[in-house]
Amino acid sequence: MTSTFTEYQHIARNLSNVLARKASESTIKRDIQYFRDNIGSVKTIDDFMKNNRLYTFAMKAYGLDEMTYAKAFMKKVLTREADSKGNVLVERLQDSRYQDLAIAFNFSNSGANFNSNVSAYSTTIDNYVRQNLETDAGADDEGVRLALYFQRKAGTIKSAYSILADKALAEVVRTALGIPAEAARGSIDAQANLIKRKLDIAGLQDPDKLNTFLKRFTIMWDTQNNAPSTPALALFSGSDAGLSSDILLKLQSIRLGGR
């Protein structure tokens, strides 16, 4: 079994080519073509919700496929429905995936003109390909999926609270920083303060620093899940638990020729 570290680094270094290959797969290619051919006929939110193939495509593209069944709820999100006090549902949701979807498919203002919104059109297709890449990677190695997801979402991370609001982001950070799972049972403020002490959140906007952080995560993931498949770790015959992630990072660097 290939280590999480090795597999993630391979994908990250060749991301454009990997995404192009994913987009060329027959099933995904057909789904994209169907979206292109049919989204222009959508005039109302009901048109969109009734076309299950378009609706499912969009939900997958924005990482909400587990909510596909909740059509009544999603209709409120997509139409930016407000309650009697004027509170818009989607604006109250902490999960940015709903907001991203509502912006792209803004039926309250431009539903009938979605096909002319070039940015939303291309972003949705690109997102669909990337989501499929991450899902397929996760089928083989959950650590690779988490690393790819964190890489994609890093630009949206503004604070420790935005990390804690996203289960996957929080898992990556806790793993990389060696924060025990028990810490997740503490108060949100306590968890946020711990992350702020241990992590340079602003540094995640720097590609080199982000790459270093994800190297740390994938190595720590390997020590906890894939140690036998990681030659540099196997040398220590189970004693790697006493090694810092910095040392493990150097070991992996040596094994890969200093890269």
C-alpha cells in the first residue's frame, strides 16, 4: 500500500494533469456534457429541482451530495428564503458550501440566466471534477482525500473558528498538530485558542507553507494509520510514536530525494 504522504505528493505535484485525466473519464465526461446541454433550459427553481440529474450534479459539485435528499431544505437555500424576521436561511448557515452553491445558483435573482454566468458555469464544472477526484482518492486512502480537501479550502480559512466549523478541516489540523481527539470535547473557545497557539493560520495562504503543513499532516496520518506502508517509518519497528513530526518530515524528505 502506498503511503498517504507519497500519494498526496504525487497528486499535488501533478494536479492539473490528474484533474484532466479525471475529467476525461467516460462517466464524468457524460455528466459534464449533460450539464452543459441542459442547464440553459432551467428557468425556475422548480425546473432545476425536478431535473434530478442536474440537481445531483450541482450538489456533488459543491460537496453537498449527502444532502441531495433534502430538496425542501435546499430549495430554501437556493432561493435565499427568509423567515418572518427577515433572516435569510443560507446566511445563517456556518457551512460555506451552502453559500457557495447559493451564489452560483442564485434563483432569487438570476436563476433563468445561470447559463450566461460564465464564472458560475465554469466553476461548477471544475468543482465537479475536483470533488470526484477527492471522493475517489478517499476510497483508497481517507488521508489523501482530507489533504486534497484542505488544500482546496485553505484559501477560505480566516480563523481557528472557520477550521472548527468544518469537520474535515478540524481533523486535518488536529492530526497535523498532534492534538488529541479528547480536545474536541472541550469548549469551542478553548479549542480555538489551542489552534491559534499551535498554528500560523495566516501562513496557510502561502503555498510553500501550506505544502509544508500538508506534508506534516500526511506524515502524521501515516504514523497513525499506514505505518507498515511507510518505509522510512518501518525502520523504527513501531518506535516512531516517539518521533516528532519535524523528524518524520525530514525522514520522508530523504527517502524522496530531498524534495
